[in-house]
Amino acid sequence: MSAKSDHKEAVRLSRAYRRVPIAILILGSLLLSGVASTASAMLSFGPIHLIP
């Protein structure tokens, strides 16, 4: 392989590496907000309706 194609491959891999943590952060924040929303909804019903 030439140095130019090696450089293109390195750039492609570095872009793919940077995209993965962003996707994980977005999915993690959505999951965490869903859990927090569920917990607050369950707490708002009071002790009688703990299981929805």
C-alpha cells in the first residue's frame, strides 16, 4: 500500500473511533432519562400504587 492510502485508512478509522463514544453517550442519556422519568412517575403516585 502507498502512504496516501495508509493515511486515508487512518483518517477513516479515527473518524469511526470518535463517533462511537458520541453514540454511546446519546443512548446512555436516553436510557438514564427514561429510568428517571419512570422513577418520578412511580413516586408521584404515592405508596399505594408502587407497581404500575
